[in-house]
Amino acid sequence: MLTDLSSHAVTGASLRKYAADNVMGPDFFLRIYALMQCTPDLSQQNCSDCLTTATSRISSNCYGKIGCRVLQPSCNLRY
């Protein structure tokens, strides 16, 4: 899901580099919501790089948590 959100946010218009979605979790009782966002001044490549870095920080910052937010200077993700 995060890969799809990232590609959608990256290709957004210059003022709308944002994507959100939800999926049913593995136990079918939990719905997972996520969003990714870049600041409008970033190019597509810089937005992609920022979101890739934010995604890679999930394992170190969010391990064992139900929800998490990873903030970068020019992008962020939440789930």
C-alpha cells in the first residue's frame, strides 16, 4: 500500500503532492489507514526520495506500534 501511495503522491500536481488510502488488515478486523505527503516545492524525484527515506524509517521508529508518524523536513507519512 505504501508503494502505491508514494507513487500517487509523487505524481500529484504541484500544489497537491498527497495521497491517502486504507486497506483491510491481515486479521480482517483491523482497517489500516495511511497517508503520504510532500511539500509543493519538491520535484517528483525529490518527493520520491523523501518518501522512500520516510518509509525506510518505519522499522526503526515505529516497531511494535499500532500507528505511527514519520516526519521529514519536506515530507511525512502516517499510518
